[in-house]
Amino acid sequence: MDRDATTDPIVTRIIAIVNQKGGCAKTTTAVNLAGCLALDGARVLVVDLDPQAHASIALGIDPEALDENLYEVLAEEEGAPRLADVIVPAGERLHVAPSGIVLSALEQKLAQERAETRTDRLARAIAALPDPYDYVLVDCPPNVGLLTFNALRAANEVIVPVETSHFALHGVHKLLETIALLAERLRIAPDVRILATLYDGRTRFARETLAEIRTRFGDACFDTVIRNSVKLREAARRGLPVARMAPSSNGAADYAALATEVAAHAPAQAEVPAETRPAAPQPREVVIEYREPGAADVRIAGDFNGWVPDRDVLSSTHQEGETCVWRKVLRLAPGTYEYRYVVDGEWCEDPANPERVATSIGPPNSVLVVR
Ligand SMILES: Nc1ncnc2c1ncn2[C@@H]1O[C@H](COP(=O)(O)OP(=O)(O)OP(=O)(O)O)[C@@H](O)[C@H]1O
Ligand SMILES: [Mg+2]
């Protein structure tokens, strides 16, 4: 995956691995998906956002032996290190931003800060990396607090591992609702997918749970299912991705399949690989108008402006009789775009556009096709 940095910009795919339920294989997925993506030639960073530091340990790092970790980066005290300063190598093309127990103090430390400046710290730290990665995988702790908020704010994709044993489905809907709510509040639209893990096909219960996951979540599920594999536990203990420790194990095969699926499923805002990218089409001006009465402030956000309301948009208003018309001029290359209006702070579909697309985390987005 070597590139000419001057001609091929890297668009980093940032994937948060989230589930408030403990032990559903978040860390195992972060570490082993990262290991397989790196073996396939990608540059990968694992961000260990869990104070338990299991991902750091599973990648052979001793958190106790480090002077600085993500806590210092995210606390942003004077003279604090940048993210690049705390990253340590964990294999070829594979790096880790390590955690430590001190990370559990971050929420308390930032309690007085405004929500916006508390939750965007990881996003800013990743954006400031001088040498971007192809993938950043963020391993989250088993709760939906400040650290997970930071992960969701930074990520454009979310993987929710769900174990196919016990009563794992309890809580998954609640989690998806929480993610949708957060996404709305943080004004982001991540692509959320479910990964069935810890699967033992010999038990009827696991088969039934898997069938239920597929029925409930449909296309939002990965085709890959991660089977039980003792080699995954052993690899974590040895501090290595399973693909390096036991390349012919079921665990290695399943995470290799997942890596292939992830690489093939780039969400809209991620770029097509350079080799297959056609010559860039020229952008042109596209005008759309919002004319519902009673609005005091109307903005537009979509995948064309990173879902930041009115960023890169020329905005004007004029009166047509009684109605105030909000005109938005966008410069867009031919393609299909998803967007929503933000009307007096509320995110809503374009009432004048019947073209909509379902999202995995909430109400549909409006669709704009530029030919
Ligand atoms: N497919 C698998 N086969 C066998 N063991 C597995 C598998 N996936 C995970 N494990 C083991 O299950 C345990 C929990 O996994 P893991 O630590 O990845 O979960 P987690 O969701 O990160 O937990 P926490 O919420 O505490 O962070 C670990 O001991 C891990 O080695
Ligand atoms: Mg974990």
C-alpha cells in the first residue's frame, strides 16, 4: 500500500469498537483486526482508550513501563505530549497509542470543561498526526462515558461486537439508540455495524442468537462471524496478534476475513484506493433551497462537508412573499451525497426532497445526486 504522498492523499478510516457490555471481544477485535489489516499492507494505529490497557498489553506493551500515555495527550495540560509522541510500534505497519490506569481519572479532570471541548480531544489529536494512518482502530472501555464519547466523535465508523453466548442481545438496541442520540448531539453520522463474536456453532443457543442478530440487524451485520478460538486468548497473553502467533488458527482466519470485509466496505466519506480511483471529476455549483416558514436559522450538513453545518457552503436568504427562502450553494463533484438540514438546532430531512436513504443509527438522510 505504498503511496506517493504528494499525489495520493490518505483518508484515514477511524473505527471505534464500542459496546458497554464487558467481555464481548472489543479488545480482541481491535488488536486482531489491526494485525490483519497491517499484514495486508495498511498502516494501522490502535488507540487504547480503555484504562484497563488490555489492547496495549495484547500488543506486547507494558503500560507500567511507559512515562506517558493517552492520558497526558487528552488532558492537554501545558507542555503535554502530542499523540505522535506517545505512539509505540507493535509490529510492522502496526502502532499503538497506549493507555494506563490513570486514564480513568480523565473524566473527573475535565468535569468543568464545556462538552464540546471535552469530547473532541481524540478527534483533534488524530487530525494533528503528522503522518496519517490508513486505519485508526479505537478500543473503548465497557461503558459509555467521556472516553467512548471521544471515540464516537473521532470515528466515521463503529463496530459493535456482540457475543453469541449468554444474553448478549439485551442492551444492544439500547446501545444503538445511545449511539444514534450521541451522533445527533455530536452532529456526526457514523456507519455502525454489528459483529457476532465468541461463536460456538455446536450449541443451539449460539446458532439461534446468530440467527436473531442477522434477522434484527440485517445488512448492518458483518458476514464474518468470529468463532471461539483458544488461540485468540493465547495470543492476547503472548502480546501478539493471532495472525502472527497462530496464522493457521480459526481465530486468524476469522479476523483475516473480517479485515477483507472491512477493507471492501468503505463508507461514503472514505476514499476509493488510489489505484482504482478515476480522474477527479470537476466540482460544480449546486443550489438547493429550504422554504418552510417559521425557521430562524437553517444550515446544511452532509458527507460533502464532513457533517459540519454550513461548512464550505455559501448561504443566503431572500423573501418570497411571506416566506423566507434559505439558499445554499454547494460546490460538488458529480456523485451521490447524503445530507440533512439543521433547522434551529434540530436535524431534519429536506422536506422538499423525497429521495431518502435509511441510516443504521436513526432517521433517514436526504439524498442529492449531482450528474
Ligand atoms: N473468539 C474468541 N475465542 C476465544 N476467546 C475469546 C474470543 N474473543 C475474545 N476472547 C476472550 O474473551 C475475553 C474477553 O475478550 P475481550 O477482552 O476482547 O473483551 P472486551 O469486550 O474488550 O472486554 P472489556 O469490556 O473488559 O474491555 C478475553 O479473555 C479474550 O481473550
Ligand atoms: Mg477490552
